Amino acid sequence: MMSKAKEPVTYFIADLHLAQNRPDITACFLSFLKNKAPEAEALYILGDLFESWIGDDDNSPFVIEIAQALFELRQKHTEIFYIHGNRDFLLGKKYAQKSGMTLLAEVELIELYGKKAVIMHGDTLCTRDIGYQKFRKKSRSWWWQTMIKSLPLFVRRNIAENYRKKSAMATAEKSQEIMDVTPQEVVNCLEQYNSQLLIHGHTHRPAVHELNANNQAAQRVVLGDWYEQGAWLKVTRKGFELLNQPFPNGK
């Protein structure tokens, strides 16, 4: 008797914010890559895999370990796609190649089991956060990135640390409304790409939102962060669901 073929599955993750001072997140992610992700035909990482990224020339054991784990997953025939976040937008082709990842544009329209889906990190949807949007525009410019990449590694590491502290302080002073997506921007995005499904991260508010776009029902799926548990979106031909994974040893 022939065994039943496995149902095709695709996973989406975002906002892991991997860092050396959070070994619990790293352990959970490595467990996910080893035990869960291999069953997927594709894994989409929608930004902020790392808490910060100072350049592909960072050869610390920590970033090498993550690259090796991702590459091992790719060798198991799971394709890995990557969209930059607001913390790791300097991650380049060199590290992507080491990790077996394919870099995507900041917004992509993909075919997901017969349904068109728009995928992105999600920070561009938060148009009410004017201060962040100004920084984003500057930091994505070629001159700013060229300047930053020309600095010594230890200087970039200090800059990243200072930015994390300033970002935490700024976030504490902003309202939840400002840091969330602008509803009309979501509709505009779906209508621009003629899609009824948007998948993103960034806001750290996992949920499935029902809305209207293109004069019909649409959905916006927000991915969860990995601060207290693993979190991913599982998509099959039957539909999708947001799933969680406790940290190893209950931490």
C-alpha cells in the first residue's frame, strides 16, 4: 500500500530579533529550523531576523552559527526567502549566499496555493510614525549605507548598540496607534497589487484582520515576534493558521 503524500506547506516568520544576549530565542529558532521547518517547501523570513546587522563582514561565531543552520535547512530542499526588516536592512548578498537564502524586494506578490498574497516586513505601512519614516528614508539611501559600511566593524557595532537604546526610548514614548499600521495604507497596498491577502510582521501584534479591498473581502495576517515564544504562520491549500512554540525547557 502506497503511503499518502504529505500536504504542501509554507511557513512565514518575522521579528525574531536574534542577539547573543538572548540565547533562549536562538535555541528556539535553531530547534524550529531542525524539527519543524524541514517539512515546509518554503520558509519566508519577513524581516528582523536579527536585532541588528552591522554588515556581512561580521564573522562572529553567533552569526556564522545562524548561517550554517539556515544553509542546512536549504540542503533539505526547503527554499528560504528573505525580506529585510528595519533592524537588518544591511544584510547583503554575501550573508544570504552563506545562508542559502534568496533576497526579495521590500514588497513581493507571490502565488500561495492558488491565491495571490502580498508579503512585506510591514514598517512602510506605519505612515503615522513620521520620525521613523524619515529615518527609514535616510537609512535606505545609497550614500548613507556606503558611509556606514565604510566604518570599522567595532564602530558599526557601537552605532548599532546606541541605535537600539535610542529606539527603545523612542518606542516607549509613542502611542500604540502611531506604531501600528495605517488602515488606508493597507487597502492601498492590496489594491495596488490586486490581492486579497497581505502578510507582514513589524508590529508584533499577531492576528488575522478582516477588511475590504478591491471591492471585496480581504485579510491582513500579522506575524508574531519571538520575544517570549516561537511564532510562525503555517499556510497550506486548506488555509492558514498562526502557531506558537514554547522556548526550550519552558524558558
